[in-house]
Amino acid sequence: MTLDPHMVMIILAAAIATYLTRAGGYLVISRIRSLPPRAEAALNAVPAAVLTTLVAPAFFMGGMDVKIAMLIGLAAGLRFSIIPMLLMGWGAAIVIRHAPF
């Protein structure tokens, strides 16, 4: 198996861009003494936005088993902490995928 030089260059460029983005963001934020309220609100919204970009495609493109397991995980997440939520969601997916119906 040989490596495609174009693919290697794309991967390296993506790695460099990712590093510069993360390091640049850290340097900019570390030099600011206090964040404006809007900037702080935007930064606080990032985890929810990232989670949505990971979960939404799986929910809408997945089968009924994925949808049911994610809804069970959501319901469990409203009541329990993260580990029980993950276990209930994964358990639901396993049971649904292996059920004889």
C-alpha cells in the first residue's frame, strides 16, 4: 500500500491549521484580562454546539434503533449523570439491535 502524496499534504495542512487555530485562540484569550459578556456567552455555547454537530447527523441519518437509543439516552441524561446515561443509551442500542422483532 502506497501513500498518496496529495492525501498526505491534506492531512498535514489540516493538522497545521488545527494546531494554529487552537494555539492562536489560546494566545488571544490569555492576553485578554476580562472577556466581554457577549464573547463569554459565545464561548459558553461552544460545547452545546459541538455536541449538536455530533449528535444531530446520527439521529437524522440513523435508523429507528439509533433514534430510540438516543431518546432513551436523552431521558436518562435528564435524570442521571453521564455514566448511567451512556450505559442506558448503549444498552438500549444493543437490546434493540439484537431483539428478534
